[in-house]
Amino acid sequence: MVIDERIALKIRLEQLESAEIRILKEFREERENIFKRLRELDEKQLDLTNNSISASQQKEYISFNPLSSSSAVNDLDQFLQKDKKMRRSRPSRRSKSSKMREAAIHILQDKHEPIRGSELQRLIEKETGFKIANMTSFMKTVEKADSRIKKPERGLYFFQPIDL
């Protein structure tokens, strides 16, 4: 009886593995469709705000219906090929952090006295609209970016102008 149970357990493991592979594939396909649609929406919004794009650069948009005929599949393949050729780069995370660093430097330049880190964080988040997850780590990158940013005490930061 132990051998029968062992065989049954091995068969169940194989079933679980195949089900897991199938589910992961479905998730991957759905994620790809969501990202594709988000790119389309981003580009539509960009086109609305930027009217200077020539007609040759504009994209064709098709609705995605997985139950449609094979001609729709061919249309989708053609669309994906155009999408690869005309894909525009999205703003990188670096641009977000560099905007936040520039805001921090600008705020510290305007203040002529040391400012608390919590107050500086509030001002940066208000100016940029981005949230700072770890203020200490963020300010270390700001200090590396501009040597005139100093930290005289725990939680205090100030801008030290260069004396000639």
C-alpha cells in the first residue's frame, strides 16, 4: 500500500506542476496585455498633449479581442511589429531621483540656516510630488551630488556657499 500511495503522490506532484505552469503562463499573458494597453494609453495622452508629432509617427490602434478571427491575429502581429519599431522610451527612475535631488539643492540654497530633515523632506515632496522613502539615504546621494550640502548634526542639513 505504501508503494501505491507513493505513486499517487508523484502523480499529484506532476499535476500540480503542470497546473502551476499553466497559471503562470496565463498571468504572464495578462500582464503583457495590461502593459501593452498602458503603453497605448500613455502614447494617446502624449499625442493629445504634444500636437507637433507628424502623421507618419502616429500609431494605429486596434482593439484586442482574443476570440476574433485569424485576421485579427495577423493585425495584432503587425501592430506589435510597429510597436517595437516606434516605441518611445519612458522616463527613467533616474530622472525622478535627479528631480528630487535638484529640488533639495534648490531648497537648501534658498534657506540661509540649517533645516531639519523632516521639514526638508516635506518641502521636497511638496515641490516634486514624489515621496521619499528613506530621507537619510536620499540625502547621502544629495551630498555626493553636491559637495556644498553639509550635515552639521543629526537631522540637520544646510547649503554652504563656496567662499572665494
